[in-house]
Amino acid sequence: MNKICVFYFSGTGMTRYIVNRIKQEFENQQTYVDCRRIENIKMSNIHLTSYDSVGIAYPVHSFNAPQIVLDFVKHLPKIDSMDTFIIHTAGEEHYINYASSNLLIKRLNAKGFKVFYNKLFAMPSNFMVKYDDQKTKELINEADKKIPITVHNLINRISHLPTSRTSVKFLAFFGRLEWYGARILGKFFYVKDTCTHCGKCANNCPKHNINITKDKVKFNWSCCLCMRCIYNCPEQSVYIHQPFKFIRLDSWYDSNIFTNK
């Protein structure tokens, strides 16, 4: 049986949904898949020799891979050669979002990870604009339809590497300013009086950016703007100060829509 390892980062669950669906389809095809969350990985525990190929999955942040993903790849060991694929999610399947993987592919190839497949899935937005239930269901259904085709292509090593125009690469380059802007914007996060200090936001923060004391929740300078603390809060107590209040959705999507089939 072939073995695949997928390293993934998912802020609010959209990318995790796709990764889980891909895992299910691979296993239907008698291919074992090990899915590992990037923020939980200790680099000393990465052993790639038992895998036939690896995947990297992430949500697009400002036309780029999140910095936490690129930092992870930077610390991967150099290898002779391994087939590698990329799965990324964004609010729409626009060619601009394919540019998000340019730097990632460059770093992977330099370490011996030979990227042969780069696939973008459109998923509901978690930033600024909330899609209505109808559009959300349509996106999920469309993504589900593409999963078997994607897995077929991966198993058969069918190459899919869309190229980006120079203008799009330029846009992605400047989009990396978000890595630094996110740290500043993270300082505008705050909690309302409804906060129970349960600690869920701090425990689940991929950057360990939140500290909780008996009477205070402090947001530090390492935010990557994944939005997890906002939408995972059981009391919906995490907000953003003006002038960035518009970034936060008023409410999260119906979880029943994302139930894996």
C-alpha cells in the first residue's frame, strides 16, 4: 500500500475539511494517508523515508502561503527526491490565488521535494465577507466533486502546475506585507465581557500569541491572522477594534454544512 503524508495548516477549518476529504478518497483507493497539523509538529520527529509522496495544504493569505507554512518548509530536511503536491484553499478559484504557491514551490524544489501538482479549492470566506448559505453549500458541493478527480491525478502522478503572469507574481510579492501587518493587526484584538477565560483561544492559537491571566486576555505580537480565536470562541467574545472591525464576520457558518461525508 502506498503511503502519503499531508502536512497542513488550517485556521478555521476550511483547509482541514479538504484535507479530510482527500484522505477519505485516498483510502478508498487503498492508499494510506497520514495528516499532520503543521503547528503541532516537532521537526525532530519528521521521518519522511516511509512515505511515497508528501503534500502541503494551506489557506491563501493575501495571495501567499501563510508564513507559518513557509517557516515549516524552511526547516524541512533536504532529501534526494520526493514527489510533492500542494493543496490550497481560498474564497474563490481565481488564477491570482495560484500565485500563492510560487515561493513555496521554489523552497520545496530547492530541498528536493519535486512539486508536480498544485490545486486550488474555492471555499467559503472567513475574512470580511460571509457567503450566504446557498453559495456556501454550492462551494462545498463543488469541492466534493473535485476531490475524486484530484486524488486520481495524484495517484497517477498527472502534472498540474498552473503558471502565473508577471503582474500576478508582483501582486503576490507585495502581498507578503501581510505577514508583518498581521502582527500589528493582532494587537487590535480584544475580548468582550462575555469572555469566560476558558482558555480555548490561547490553547488553540497556532502562534501561541494569546496569554490569559485570571482577569485579562492579552494578544501579543505574533498573530498570523488565521482568525481561529475569533470563530472558535464558544461565547463569540473575540472582536477587533476599529478601524479593523469590518474584518470579522458577524457569525460563523452552520457547522452542519461542513460535516464530512
